[in-house]
Amino acid sequence: MPSNRKTWWQKLAPWLALAVLIVAVDQLTKLAIERVFNYGDVRPVTGFFNLVLTYNKGAAFSFLAGASGWQKQFLIGIAAAASVVIVYLLARHGTQKLFSLALALILGGAIGNVIDRIAHGHVIDFLDFHWRGWHWPAFNVADSAIVCGAALLIIDELRRVRRSK
């Protein structure tokens, strides 16, 4: 009689595949933007959205962008450590769908941005949302995956707390 218990690899594989897909989409979109745009170019798409080409040497919202260069290795190290922890958690909890989806999104986004830091020394950003002269900091597919993953982690935890009451 076959066991209903999944091996660590069976738990991990679909989530790693999703993370790889996110990395691929992230890198392909960045490549496409860099082929069509020069640094600083802005192309309006709608009244609230532009495509731009900008570089971020820092973290989210350009945090640490003005540092003297040490931030590159620091941010790569944090992403590498987080990736190891995420893979471990996926192997242990891969049957928890919402939790694992959140982690896979974060993993794919972190790897996508690490590739940029290693290859270019900065992260390529190109999505620019704005309203009445106020612009949200430009971001990319990897950043979107990280934010969505973080939001899903919060939702997963709120659901877990609600179920425990």
C-alpha cells in the first residue's frame, strides 16, 4: 500500500519550479527593458503607469543605495542566507500550500535580484506607478513577487491564528 506521506523532494520540487519560473520571468523582463531603453528613459503607458529604466544599488525603496559599496555583498549575503532558510522550510512544510506559495514567491524574487547584483552591481527596476505627481519607487517582477509573498505570509499567519481560536 503506497504511503500518503510525501518525501522532502516531493514537497520541495513544485515550489522550486515556481521560484525558477519567477526568476526566469524577472530576468527576461529586465533583459527586454535594457534592450529597448537607455538608462533614465521614461515611456508613459497609462495616466498612472510608466515604463522606465533605473538602477538600484540598495535594497527596497533604495535603502542603503548611497552607501560606499559594501551594501552589495551585504545584500547578497542576506539573500543567500534567506534562500537557504526558505528552501529548508519548503522541504519541511511543502504541503502547506499558502505558506509554501508565499515562500516560493519570496525565494524567486530574492534570487532574481541577487542575479542582478552579481551581474551588474545593481538591481534593474522598470515599473513606475504614479498619481498626481507622486511616484512610487520604481520596481521589478522580483520585487513584486517578494511583496506578494510577504502579504501571503501575513494572510497565512492570520488564518492560522483564527483557526487556533
